[in-house]
Amino acid sequence: AQLTQEFFKADTLRRLLTSLPNLNLEARKDATQVVANLQRQQVNSRLIAADYLESNIDLMDFLVDGFENTDMALHYGTMFRECIRHQIVAKYVLDSEHVKKFFYYIQLPNFDIAADAAATFKELLTRHKSTVAEFLIKNEDWFFADYNSKLLESSNYITRRQAIKLLGDILLDRSNSAVMTKYVSS
């Protein structure tokens, strides 16, 4: 608990993220695991990582843009998925322009990065039901237009299959019933 508090108090997460490209592969793997574990570490029954990320939300901008760096994308993707476990972080990403970048990242030619981006997008759109429902209600017009044109009509078969599965997961969730009705009727 004390180590976790010191890690966040000393802003070590920011330093670790920004210096990750300078580390060797094994050190990157270790750093990724440390960041992932710290996201789940409780101190006095609180996830202090959520509090830290809420006041340092710009780190999510850094992690999302990490998908564009082929050497770092998988490390940043793993860290990003762990961070969006916190509802406040997921809400920030959904309310920002970053969510639109995933339509591009999912179709990257590098299969590993595209698959990682797809897993991250799925996590973002299925973990926090009330936040996702609120996002979809506010943004259903552009979101589903982009989803249909960029993912469901993709020339890549795997992208289309994943998009169909994710669309089913989103629309069949009880919290999204109003959006499902509107989507199906359109």
C-alpha cells in the first residue's frame, strides 16, 4: 500500500510512460506489468490509481497516441486497457476525440496492433454500462455512421467479423435498449 501511494505521489507513472521507449524489451514488459498491477492495487479500500488518473487525465492522450508507434503500441495498449477499468478514465476517452481514432487503429496493417486496438475498443464499449449508454445516446448518429462505414463495411474480413460481434454485444446489452431500437429501425 505504501509503495503504491509513493508511486503515484511521486508521479512515477508519468515518468515511466514517457521513458518507456528508452527501455529494452524485457524492461518494457516489466514496466507494463507494474502499471497494470498498480491499477488494481487498493489502499484503504480505494483504487488510488483512479484518483491519480483523474487529476492526470492527459496521460490517456499519451497512451492513445501510443497505438501509432509500432514498437510501443502493444505496451501502451495493455496499459491503456488497464486504465480504462476506471470509469472516470473511460468516460474521458469516450467524451474525447480519441474514440474516433479506434476506427483507424482497428484497421492498421499490423495485425497485432489492430487486434490489440480492437480488444481495447471492445473493453471501452462494454465495461462501464451506464457510461457507454450515455455516450451512445449522445453520439449515436456519428458513432453508428462511422461504425457502419468504417468497420462493418471494411474490406478486411476479420475487421468485419469483430465489428459484427462487438455490435451485437453493444446492442444486446440491456442498458442500450433504446439505442438498439433506434439502430434496428434505421
